[in-house]
Amino acid sequence: MNAIEAGSAVECGVCGKKTIVSFVTDRQGTNAYDLECLHRNAVCPTCGSLVKDGSDSIFEVQPTCRTCNPSDFEEDDDDG
């Protein structure tokens, strides 16, 4: 993946829409990408894809990749 910067066209790791990076912030040494679709993304350290930032805090970044860590999404996939 090429360098991602403000204005870059990307596919959101949360909603899957093609969108634009509004701004990039460094949070504890890891970049977080705030997108025009209003989702915050990060780069998965394993596969390099843009994925959901699963952190509960705006001061941290926790890349949450459905492909590399499907167990992180088991609760979201439950029907009950």
C-alpha cells in the first residue's frame, strides 16, 4: 500500500465505501486515519490493509482486522 496522507482516496475498513482521508494523526507512534465517511481507520500490521480502529480512546490506535483476527468479530457476527 502506498503512503496514506490527507486527501488520499481509500476504501474504508469499516463500511467498505470508497472515500477520502480527512486527516492523519499519530497516536502513540501509530497512524490513525480519519475518513470523510466519518470512520477512523488504521493499517493492519499483519496484512497492511486499512482496517477499523477498534480503540475506545481517541488517544490510542488498535487496528482490528477481520481477515487476520476474525475472533475479534465473533460477537459482532452473532445473530442472537
